[in-house]
Amino acid sequence: MQIVVSNATIRIDRQFQPGYRTGMKLISSKEAAEKLGVHITRVQVLIREGRLPAKQIGGTYVIDEADLKRVANRKPGRPRIKKARGKR
């Protein structure tokens, strides 16, 4: 089985085939970052946290383009830190 990601063709063994659905459009981490408008490091963090499903083939992660919907509606930036109230 061959998977084409951008300009690179990656051969994968039979053990990986069950995880892929017919008609999936697989994209690289870099392409996912461009589509989400974030840095590639952020995409890697989302993958590590389990919030963005991906398969690792060699040293490259491939992501189903349909899975980008899972993280597309996140709030931008860091969460606000609540100021501690107390006596001074």
C-alpha cells in the first residue's frame, strides 16, 4: 500500500492498513498547521495530547484532513489566569 503525502510517497506495511478508511485524504503535519493557521509545533502538541488523531509512519505524522474539525473550533491564545483575591 502506498500513501501520497504532498510530494512524498510513503510505503506502509500491512499492519497499518486497518487504521485507514477508504477515501481518506492524508496530509502532513506541516499542511495541517497551514490549514489551521498555527505553527507546526502546535500541531505536534495536539497530536501528543491526543486531541488530533494521527498515524506516525517513520518519522512523519500523517493526519486525516477530516480530523482537523476536532481542533478547528478551539479558542486562540492561552487561557486567562485568574487573579488571586485576598488581603494585602
